[in-house]
Amino acid sequence: MEGHQRNLYLYERFNARVLGVSRDDVITLKYFANSLDLTFPLLSNVTSFLGVSVDAQPDGRPIFSRRTIIIDKAGIIRYVRDGSPDFKDILLFLKKLNQKGGKP
């Protein structure tokens, strides 16, 4: 999240907006955003819609996988990567998407 916050000005150059998505409740997200000085919105409880999986560890506690998703202006998912964000890859993809008017 902090990496996305640092790159907001670059994302904006490519007409991109950042949203954080979590299964946490709204109050928890508010405190989380404040603690990291995040200025972009955080959404609660929409992870299954976006395909972010919830797996159970042996002790029964859930673990949440990270996923980066880029959706174009028409609402079409154009980019999906699991794991921690690769900011260089994201910026290169956004540049390509922006140059082609939203269609890679």
C-alpha cells in the first residue's frame, strides 16, 4: 500500500486510479489508512468479487493473497498478477494501456 501511495503521481500521469481492497471491516481500514497516510480509497468486503482468494492455514486462521488488478476505462480486466506488486511492471503496463487508449 505504501508503494502505491508513493507512486500515485505516476499512476495519475497514466490516467489510473488506485483502490485498496480488503476483507477487513470499514473501521479497521480507516485506522490502517490513517496509520500509513494513505490518500486513496480502501474498499471493504469485495475481495471475492475480484478473485482475491482466502485460504486457511493449518491453525484455521485465514490468509489473504495479494493481487494487483488493472481495469480499463470500459471496465474490462486487462492485468492480473498475484503476489506483492511489481511497481515497474505495473507502470510499464499502464504506459502501454494509456498509449493505446485503454486497449493493450
